[in-house]
Amino acid sequence: RDIAGKHVIRCKAAVAWEPNKPLVIEEIEVAPPQANEVRIKIVASSLCRSDLYLLREGKKDFNFPLVLGHEAAGIVESVGPGVTEFKQGDKVIPIFISQCRECRFCKSPKTNLCDNSVGKITSEPDSRLTCKGKKLIQYMGTSTFSEYTVVNQNAVAKVDPAAPLDKVCLLGCGICTGYGAAVNTAKVEPGSTCAVFGLGAVGLAAVMGCKAAGAKRIIAVDTNPDKFDKAKEFGATEFVNPNDHDKPISQVLSDMTSGGVDYSLECIGNVGVMRSALESCVKGWGISVIVGFTNVHDLSTRPVQLLLGRTWTGSAFGGFKSKDGVQQMVKAYMDKKIKVDEFITHNLTLNEVNDAIELLKQGKSIRTVMRISPE
């Protein structure tokens, strides 16, 4: 074997050749890392609903072929010129939002965005992945449904060497996104009343965040009653199924809470539910946070909803400065301050990626962790 980082690696990856079709396990080539890049051996990757969104929405927003996956953990195989923060053997989590520490956004405490984010939804020209002579787009700048990937050093967080990679991989997206939306974006206050719409991994993490912030009532809203027991485990105090009511869900919640909740979090990515979540908030100070991702429909509500003092805002990656936030959350997990293992309902391999997709589509899984390579 050549010196690490100087050669092309041939390995297995799940390739999306076109939208709405099963992923195909292919042999791909992973080029050496260039300046400021890190080549990572992916040990474990979980499936996030954003991966499904891309497959479903297809070419409206995205180009193909590509390699999906952005919630993962691995080990540094090699680094390119100019990389000083990482070395071969480091345990890391790639992240879809960068933290360069130098741009105006990174320097501002007001946001976790980064002007130098390589985690654009897709980055075609810079991809280090090829298959059958074609460049594979790196979804979110990460592409973790592959035994190896190459990521910019600004989008990689070094983690505790003792951290179990098949667990902390979940901190690369879903858990940080939901938990942070409650704690960092909504800034849920002790004694408050919250409603969380959608009880997938992100919604359950939001419930966990509301509980950690000291909310007194946490109302979990979902059309699947099977999810309530899980939500209770994370801190939900009540459950509402919109299908059980003739009235709009915003009216149901308003009646339950003497005029509306203090905080609502939409964790689905459905513009109709986003409106319901806003209108479930109490006038005067209610805050509604959009957490679920979608980019194909417009939002709407009546202006009076906002004129009366409600705030409507959004949250990406839970408002965590990415590298700092991941390290903070891994530490919280290692210190047993947050749940992670409890999100994992299935463990599969990369070869079973299409089974993982079906489980998520059918609402049978919260998170499926795929073992990609041995540690």
C-alpha cells in the first residue's frame, strides 16, 4: 500500500443514479485529499429524512448521479496540504455546515451559518468521487454512504477517541438539529408550554431539548399514535393526533393551553404543518421554529398572526456552530446528559441501504445505523 493520502482508493458506495430509484452498490474511486481536505474512512452512517427528500424531489433541485449520506462518523485516513487540525487515526464526524472561524457569520454569535460552507446541497466540480468515469456529486459536501469520502477540514469535527462511532454518528445531523432548535433557537424557558410537530428523530430530539430546558408541558403532535410511547421516553407529557379531532390542530392546542403554546417546533418539513405550528402559538410572545426541511412550496399565513406578536423563525443544525456544537454534544453524550442510543431502532449494513430507506418511508424506524467499515 502507498503512503496514506497519495493514492486513489477503490471502495464500495451506494450510488443514486437517478431520482426515485433504489440506490446501487458500486465500486467507486475516491481521489486523494487536496489542500485543506480530509479523507475519512466512514465507520457508521445513519439515514436521515433529508436523504429521502432529495431522492423524492429529484431533479427539481438536484443533479445526479450522487452519493447520499450526511449523518456519519469515521476515522481520518489521510489529510491534504494545509491541514493541521487533523491527523491519520483521529475519530471524526463530518458536518454539512462548515465552521471556518474567519467569515462574518462565524465571527458573529447571532448565527451558525458559514460563508465558506462547503456543505452546499451538492458540490459538483469539487467532488473527489467518481464511478464508471462519471463524477459523483457529494451530497451536502459529505457523501457518507461510502466506505471512504473526502471532506473540507472546515466541515469536520474531531471527537473523543472513546466515543462509539456507531452511536455518535447521529450527532452529525438529526439530534443536534432538533435539540438545538429548542435550546438554541427557540430558547425554551423553564415552566413553559411547548408543542412539537412530527415525532421522527428530529422531533424526538426537540422534545428532549424542551425537557432539558425545563418546559413544564411538552405536547407531542403526530398522526402515528405508535410514536407516543417513544416521545414519552424523551420527555413528552401529552400526545395529540390531529386525525382524532374535527377542529384544526391549532384550535385543539389553543383550547388545551388557554390560548396557545409558548413555543412550537415544526419537525416535518410540510408548509401546511408549519402554518398550523405558528397558529398554535399564543399571541403576544409565542415563538414558532421551522426545523423540517423543504424547498418546493411557499409558506403562508395571515399577517395578523405576526402583528399580534408571534415570532416565526427557522433553524439549521439547531443553531449550533457546527464543529463546536458537535464536540459539545458528543461530550454531553459521553457524560450521559443526552440520549442517543434510544434513537436507534435498526442496525444494518451499507448493502442493506434500500431496506433502511423502506423502513423510514413506512414510518417503521426512527434511526437506522448502517455499519459501513470496521473500526
